[in-house]
Amino acid sequence: MPYGYMGKILHVNLTNRTIEIEEPPELFYRMYMGGSGLAMHYLLNMLEPGVDPLGPDNVLVLSVGVLTGAPISGLSRVMANAKSPLTGAIGDAQGGGFWPVEFKNAGFDAIVITGKADKPVYLWIQDGQAEIRDAGHLWGKVTGEVDKAIREELGDPRIQILQIGPAGEKLVRFAAIMNMSTRACGRTGMGAVMGSKNLKAVAVRGHGRIEMADPDKVRELAQWGRENFEHTGMWAFGLHGTAGGVNSLQELGALPTRNWSSGVFEGWEKIWGQTMSDTILKERDTCYGCIVRCKRVVEAKEPYEVDPYYGGPEYETVASLGSYCGVDNLVAIAKANELCNKYGMDTISCGGTIAWAMDCYEKGILTKEDTDGLELKFGNAEAMVQLVQKIADRQGFGDLLAEGSYRAAQKIGKGTEELVVTVKKQEYPAHVPQAKRSLALVYAVNPFGADHMSSDHDPNYDPGADKATHARASVLGLINPVPNRDLSNEKVRWAMVTEYAYSFLDCCGTCQFVWGPTWQLYDMDQLRELVRGITGWRVSIHELLEVGQRRLNMMRAFNVREGLGKEDDMLPKKGFIALKGGATDGVSVDKEEFLKARDLYYAMNGWDENGVPLPGTLAKLRLEWVAEKLK
């Protein structure tokens, strides 16, 4: 068994209730490093093109990475991959917490789930053993109830539970997979895939530990993190959470407002992370072994009762359920976040879909007759909270919105399609490409739809960024900084190289707030040292980037087989419209510049003019078998 891994992959067929254990060779682990790189190996080999994402033939892979479980910050992430019911493309979502480490300690690196159970079930995995158990008594329960029920049933309060809520059971297309009832594998509807298989939860408990090649090196890096934490920007993430960045995004004109009509929000101070700290914050929470403690736990009584069991909103949530919708009531946003965590939904797609509906209502396309009597004006906090519940229940107008804004607009028509803000049918995350120009490109070309955690953001390559940030970028050969709104050849190269880096992070299983190219606590050189310390492999940064590149090419090949092409690497109409107000007043993404950048990105990646990976490119990445599947 190689250092850093448990050396076992669990295969579960829910249809015939069989469980098998695979023990791949060490080369397999070094090729993919775990995570969604490993998952793509199985999905490309096991899935036929054209399968129904919500049918029994879809395959769901839950995986951790090479670094998961080491005693250092930012190393407890679980990746979920399948064909997405939201996009029809590859689905990808990551979550933190304590489940990933507990799963690895239980003896496995991944679970490959096939088929569909004839009735609700859950998996129970303990110290190398796995069984399928009845979950009929859990079906319909919210996440907090399931946490309690399973721990009582199995008699161990330290069991960690990965699960879906009622939204996943009802196949809401942006349903999330939850653990701790607060950590979400949120994007691309992986919770709906789990629900379609009648799989309610995966409960884990383990007493094993990973073996490390050089434990002293790992301890040295952990000590460095403790000593330098206060000297980096990471302390602010801990103090006020990710929502502590609302003020800087407001100043940059990059805070999405009223369904992306503006990059500034007059109510920003009311939803800011510091305001949360000063008003409703009860305590700070953390993931396994992490010094940052960025997770929020909030509590309120008025105007909504907010249960601290379900954590508190992060930046993406205060934006998507706040500024997107013109809502500045922080307690209402916290309540909506609680409902998303209880019922298991992605807050970004949920908020983006509600903001689209509000835009349609404001323009008179939708009326109260369409919206179950709700007055869906921007800023109506009560209507926003009610709609979150309706979506989770698939009740009335919420049943339509549970399909996501793209499908809802296709059904309604009447010009509502032009108000949708999605790529590959997935709602934008809360960072404005007009202010951070490389995101216009990355949102469009990212294999699983618009995503803010698939590359580094432009301010870190701006000439005005601090020297330490530039020095970290130089390790990746990025030595010619260009302004935020630049989309020249150098900015395209920046987007591509940092995309490889972030892609590697999703293979090895690290938190992107702690490890990364420029602004995080640890840099890429330290990440290389960590991989060496845990595995004993003499890896280079080039090899790490190649692992990330391999994952992206496999995802690209998956999409090509599903019929996605160049036309799907496109921003929505609203993505090219000028914003109003603040620092980005009148600023738009130039379509001609964007198309030129997209063509250059394809060429730099070794793809043809339609974005299809060339055989030679795949061969260099040791993916000849993928090239065969594209013939």
C-alpha cells in the first residue's frame, strides 16, 4: 500500500446489493492523486454516453485525495462526481468537514456507486467493512434529524454522515450532498443523483490512520502554518468568514446585484461578514485539523428563528440570497441558508434562480398569478425565504424553480431566457467577470459550468498586487502581471495555468482557502513538499500541474462524448451587458475579445478549434485510452 492512501476502492451496486473492494496499483494513485481525477477514470470507463443523469445507469463517485487525513490545515475534502442533472455535462462538487477524514480512516479512498436501490437505503462503512442498510425510516427527514437518528441507531456519537435532504429525494436539480448538516457538495446537483438512486446517506467510522513517508516534514509544515497564520490574509477569513470580503468586492464593483444588473449593492454593509460577527454570530466552526476556523455558526430569534445547528452563511450565500435578490436582511439570508442546509440545496443556484424569477417579475413577465401570490420584487426578503421552502418542497411555483433558472426560462419563454445568468445551465457564482476579466473565460470553458473556485482571480495578478503574491505566481512561471480587466494573451495563460493548479487541488483533496497558487496560507512549493512528505514521491510542481491538466482533459472528453461543444463554452446574454453603478459602471465584457481569448485558450491547451482535446495532447498526459473513446 502506498504512503498516503488506504489502497482500497469500494464498489457498491445498489440494484443487486453487492459490495466489492478493488485494490489499484500505486501507479494508478500517482496518475490521478485521488479526488475528481480518480473519479473521472471510472466515469469515462463505466458510463455510456447519453445516459439519463437521474436514471439507474448514472455512476456516482465519492472520493478523497492523497493528502486527506494528514494532521495539518485544509486537508479534509470530499469530491462528488457523476453526470449532472443540472447541466447534462460532467458534475463536480466538493465539501469539507470531518466526513472525508473519517471515511479515509475507515479504510477507503473512494466509493463507486452504481444502480438504484428498490427502496431507500444508506451505507454503513466501518473499519474496512461496508453494508447496505434500510433507510425507509429516514426518508423525508431533514439533515439534522438524520444525523441524530443514524448515530442513535448505530450507537456511536462520533459517526460522520454524508447525506441528502428532502430536496435530493425530490430530485431538485441543484440538490446538494451534505455532511455535518452544514458542509455542502453543493454544485451541479449531485444530491439529486444520490436521491435518484434511493441512497439517503453514507455513514462512516474509522480507527485507521494514513502512513506518511516523512512525518517530520508534515509536522514542520504544520508548525509553519501555525506561526505564520496571523501574518497572512487568512486570519481575516477566520475572523469574519468568507463574507468578510463583501466590502472589497463592493469597492471593486464586483458584488453581483439584482440578477447581475450591477456590481454594487447599497445594502452591502448589512450583509457584510463583520456585521454578521457583530450581530448574529454565535461561534466559529472549523473542519478537521484546520487553524482557520472560517465556518460561521449563527443564531437569531427575530424576524426569523435561525437554528445554529445548521451553521451560517458564507460569502456566496450572502450574495446569492442577498445582493442577487436585492435583499439586505441578514437574518432572512441566514434563515434561507438554514433551509438550504436542512433540505440539502446549493445556495448559489437556489439564490440565482430566485433572482432570475424576481427579474422576470420586475419586468412584468411573471405576475402574482404565476408565483403563488408572492410579490417577487427585488428586496422582498419574506418572499425570498418562502420561495426557498417552496423549491425544497417542489410546491407550486417552487416546482418549476427546482429545475433551475435555465430550464424554467425554457418552459416559460416570453423573453425570460435573456435574463438567465448561467453557463452550461449552471447559475453564476458571486464574482463579476466585468471586474475580474479572466473569469469571463473560465466561467465559459469550465467543464461543469460557471465556477469561481476553478482558477485564481485577476486581482492577484494585477501589477498593484503585493510582491509576495507576485513571487508566489512566479513559481508557476507567471511573471508578467496584467490589470484586472485585461484579457490579453498573458491573462489567458494566467487563467489556464492557475486552472491547472486548482484542478490539482481537487484531485489531492485540499481546501482552496488554505493551499494554492498566490493568496492562500500555503503556496504551491509548500504543497509540493507536503505531497513528498506524505507519499515519498519525488514530485515536481510540473507534475502536480500535469495531474490537474489530466483531470481537466478527462472532463473535457466526457463533455465531448455527451455532445457538448464550442457553443456551450459561452457566456449568457447578460454576461456581455454593461453594469450600472460603482467602479464597474458602464463596464462590459467585449464579445470579440472574449471569443479571441477562448480560441487562444483552446490552442494553448492543445485542443482543436472546437475545444476537443487532440490525440497528441492526450498521449502526452498518458490518456491514450481516452483518445480511443473520442473516436
